[in-house]
Amino acid sequence: MREPLSPAATLDLWADAERRGPVERTLVLAAAGGDDGASPAELARLPLGRRDGRLLSLHGALGGRTLEATAACPACGEQAEFAVAAGELAARAGEGAPPAPVEADGFVVTWRPPDSSDLAAAGEASDAAAAERVLLSRCVLAARGPHGEVDGIAVPPGVRAAMAQAMAEADPLAEVLVDVECPACGAAFVADLDLGGFVWSELRAHAQRLLRDVDVLARLYGWTEPDVLALDDARRAAYLELAREGVA
């Protein structure tokens, strides 16, 4: 777990991530979640779950322990709240099994876990089926069927399902699925928690609060942004309370 982010570092990271697309932004956040100096380009080659383990570290550096999110109920459309302990998710990262060839329906497939560059390439596909073909073409290293070698995108659906299961077992943090019950209609469904999107929303909320603090105190006292950010949380909160009392 890395050290907590300072207010200034929080705003710097927000400004850097704000101007990037989803995959690149997630890599910038993952880089900030570690203390080893790894660059976004280096992290792009990591399996997705290992990358996202660093997002959990950043979540902790922002002061979070539990990930609280919402998902739309597929039955009635209402937003259902759910929470996941960050520690439980982090533990999953160490549960992965080494990638091994998949044997199913007479096929033997050698593969590797998807990484961020694969995800970015799949994101440019026209639809879900095309995205799956992109991932297969990139992540299947070799495939042999009953009649010899085949292209990765040509493996049948049953083999693809076995590969998806093997990938989930090898990189269990790559896809975070949470059982949720809708409070409105009682329907049970599974929510897919996007760790990159969650931590980005969290960082952006922290940054917006800091910007509002700077705006209020700069207007009232004539301080600069570095002046305000240099205050510890308790002292900044005390000045903001004084500011509110003055307005009242």
C-alpha cells in the first residue's frame, strides 16, 4: 500500500488523467498506485488484474477502504447500491493460477492473459463480436484442432468458453463481478465493477473538493493554490468553517 496522496499530488494526478482516454487513464492511475516508478507503458503489458491491483493501492492512498458503487437493475432500471471491501479484492490478485493450455472439444489452445494494449485494440472494434475476435487474435498463441493447426479466431464457442474460464482463474482480478439484490424489485443480478472507472471517479471527486476549497479560501484570504494545499486537512477545514460563518 502506498503512502496517502498529498492534496497537491492529487490535483496533479487528476490533471494528468483528465485529458486521457479510458485505457490510458487507467494506466496513469495504476502507475500512481505503485511506488516502484513503473511507467504507464510498462504497466500496459501487465495482465489486467495485476494492473488493477495497483488501482486498489491508489484507492487506499485516497483514503478508501471499501468500494461503494451502484449498478442499474436489469429488471426495473433502479440503481442498486453495493459495497466491496478493497482488502478482499486485493487478496484475489494472489489467487491466480499459472496459465496452462486449454484442452476442450478436441482442441488444445495456448494463450496468454489479456493486457491493456489488447483492451485498447478491442475497444476500437465495431461491436462485441468483433472485439472478441480481436482479443482472440492477440491472446491465442497457438491452437490445434482435430485436423491440425487453426487460427485463434476460428476456435469454436465451447473452446472459447473454456478459455474465458481459464483466463478468469489465471487473473481473477481482471473482472470483478458482484452479486447484487435490487432494493426496489428484489431481483438478483451480477454487477461488473470497473475498477478503473471507479477509482477515476473517486480521484475526480477528491480533486473537485480541493478545487472548491482553493476557490473559497483564495477569494476570502487572497491565498494562492499552493498556500491552500499546504494546509493540513484539519486546518483547511477550520478555515472553511470560518469562511462559511462569515458568509452567514
